[in-house]
Amino acid sequence: MDLYISSRILSVPDKVLKRKCKKAIETASMIRKSEMLVM
């Protein structure tokens, strides 16, 4: 599974990968903020 994921990541262009990482980080921080608001 890990090898499959890393090969997929390597095949993705760097710019797209960075954009996806940024989006994922923003989404994660939004989820964390909403969780803190709920608590």
C-alpha cells in the first residue's frame, strides 16, 4: 500500500502536489477549529 501511494505521489507534478497538501492542511485546521468550538 505504501509503495503504491508513494509511486502515485511521485507521478504527480510538484505544483499540483503542493496545492493538494496546502488544501489538505487547510481542511485539517478547519476541522480542528470546529472540533474545538464544539468542545
